[in-house]
Amino acid sequence: MTSQDNRFVARVLVYPRAEVLDPQGRAIEDALGRIGFDGVRRIRAGKSFEVALEAEDERQATEAVDRMCRQLLANPIVEDYTVEWVSE
């Protein structure tokens, strides 16, 4: 995790859980096959967020982004998320 003057940037990736049907991913997979990409075996469609925030330290930034994910950015019932810290 890198910070500059207590500013942090997180890249959040949200995907359907493995056991959850992913109709959007399936539609993309089928469309790719129709246009000649026969080697594609699986597509999971997700969403990404880049969150720039100010925090006292890395721990506070991590806790804040985790709360954002659990409360709004991801649906914990059907989605998983990962957080990657990036340079601003």
C-alpha cells in the first residue's frame, strides 16, 4: 500500500461468487464464441471501483474501504471483492 500525505487509492474488484449464476458473463462468453473466439472457456462479469480517500494510516484506510465494500460496493450475499492498493 502506498500513500502520499495520508491519501490512499484502492482498486476494488467485485465479482459474482463462484456458486452464483452469472448471466452477464455467460452472454459475453457466448457472444465471443459467435465472433470467433472459440478458446474462451469462462467469463465472469464484474465491476471495478477506484476509491481515493484520506485516512490517518494504512489500517484506517483498509478498514474504511472494507466497510464501503460490505455496505455498498458489493452485495455480500452474491458477490466477493478484492482490494488492491495502487499509486495515486
